[in-house]
Amino acid sequence: MPVRILVAEDQADIRDLIVMNLQSAGYAVDAVADGRAALDHQLGGGATACDLLILDLMMPLLDGLEVCKSLRARGSSTPILMLTAKSTELDRVLGLELGADDYLTKPFSMAELLARVKALLRRAELLRAAQSAAPAQAVRNGEIEILPTKRVVQVNGQPVEFTALEFDLLLHFAQHPGRVFTRAQLLDAVWGYSHDGYEHTVTTHINRLRAKVEADPMAPRVILTVRGAGYKMRDAVP
């Protein structure tokens, strides 16, 4: 069965253009014009549930942030790509904080949107493959223990919840302790694309990792900033 994508966008011309391009790329597409319809569609279960959601930030009834927040609160891990006409850092960070996996600022090209969709779907497929594979050895660095196939992280013996992207970023660091990565390298390795102007997405996720693994996020000792170069996880600690 083809991958099914839900497009929630209140501007008919933009919605129709997105639907047309996704269908041309081989995806099955459902489209709605407001956030309430998007949430009801996805929570309907069965045949209505989609494999990826494209949500406009500003929509009638419920905005994209509320839809995203509601789905994540119900335990949904379906990839979400947020569309926004706003360009402020606050709007982008808020969307990521509420559980969106990625975002595009209007105006954007259809080629860019399709690239983001493919990257999100590829990561979701890798997650499913990892979960069905034979158990992998735990990755440890001091008080942090990561079970890759179970997507479980414990800090000081206590389970800590991570979004899919947060987990992938932490695991990438843990598999390469001491190695410095630029934000562009992290975008390419974890998000699946590299694009000038989106490096602040990495910064936001670094801050979220620190809030969850550091004793004092303001004085990090695990995920370190290397001035002028990028970020690294400390050298492996027994």
C-alpha cells in the first residue's frame, strides 16, 4: 500500500498544490482545511490514520501547534512536518518543543517539501526496522545508557522520555564520543538533509538534550559546545 499523507492547510491554492505534488510523487493524500478536521481524521484510527502529517501552523478551529500537542499527548509518534508563514525563531522553536519533527517556512519550493517528506519517512522506516531487528548492545557513557532497538534511554538508572529526533541525536553523539560535529553535519546525519538557514533546529534539540541528560543544563558536562566548531559528547566514561 502507498504511504498515506494528511495535508491540513486552510489556503485552498496551497493545499491543492501540495496535494498535487505529493500524488505525483506516488503518495496517497488526504486533505482537510482546519485543525479540528485534521485531529479527528488522525484519531479516527483504521484506514483514516496517515503515515505522515503536514500541518499549517495557522488554521481555523485548532492551529497546527494544538493538533501536534494533542497527538503527542496521546502517544502518537507519527512524523509531523509543520508549515508556517511566520519566520521568528520563537515560532519555530515552539513547534519543535511541542513535538513537530520538522518545519518549513512559507514560501517554500515543492522540491524542498518533497525532500523533507522523504527524509521524515525514511527515518520512520529505519525506526521500524531497528525495532524489529535483533537486540543491539547497549550504548553507555557514564550515567547514560541507551538501548538502540528498544529506543529506551536511562539516566542514572531512571527512564527518560525522548522524542524520535532527540533520541536519534543522542544516539548519534553516543556512538561517536569525543567527535566534534558541525550543525550542518548533524542535520545531514540525523535529520537526513542539509540546508543553509536551518542550523538553529540543531541548537534547539541540543538544548532539549541537555535539559534531559545534564545535572545542570546551564553548565553542561555531557553534550559540549566546541567554540567555533560545533558540538560533541564527552569522551566515553565507564
